[in-house]
Amino acid sequence: MYEPIAKEADLAKPPARAFASRRRDSVSKRFAALKTAAQLFLEKGYRPTSLNDVARRLHITKPALYHYFHNKEEILLGCYRWGTAMEESYGNHGINSAPNLGVASPRR
């Protein structure tokens, strides 16, 4: 089992804000990059999204992004793990109990 990627309080913070301070912990910054990449993957698709797009949305440089992830595939794997962890965590309570990630819930 994977350890939680982020606390529920971290989900409410705007991702770019995590990089506003150099003193902020690397876990928060890594999660902010992951969250931003996931949003871009949903908006544009995986292939068209570049690491430059992710860095630009976070207001950081591409080399700064490489400090947290080696490549786009590692980010995709992180998104998969995050989604799996959320599904396990909220699966028994229904989709309405999941935190708002800025993405519309599927209609049923």
C-alpha cells in the first residue's frame, strides 16, 4: 500500500502557491506539480501536455520541475497512484465524499 500523497487540506491550496516560498517542503511542491499535471492531462490530454506546460502553470522553470520528477511518465504514474489511493480511500463512501479536485464528477 502506498502512503498518502497529500492531506485533504493540501487539496484546497492552489498548486502554484506551493512554489511561492523556497522554504516550503518538497512533498507539498511535488504534490502541487502532480495535481497541476493531472489537471492539464484532463484538459489537453496526456500526449499534447508538455513538461513546459506544467512548469508554466506552476510559475516555475522546467529544470525546477525535473527536481521533483524525472520525466512525464513518472508524473503519469504518480497520477495513477494518487487516483488509486483516492479510490481506495473514498470508495466505500461514494464519489460525493471525495475532495473537490477542480474536475467535474461523472454524471450517472
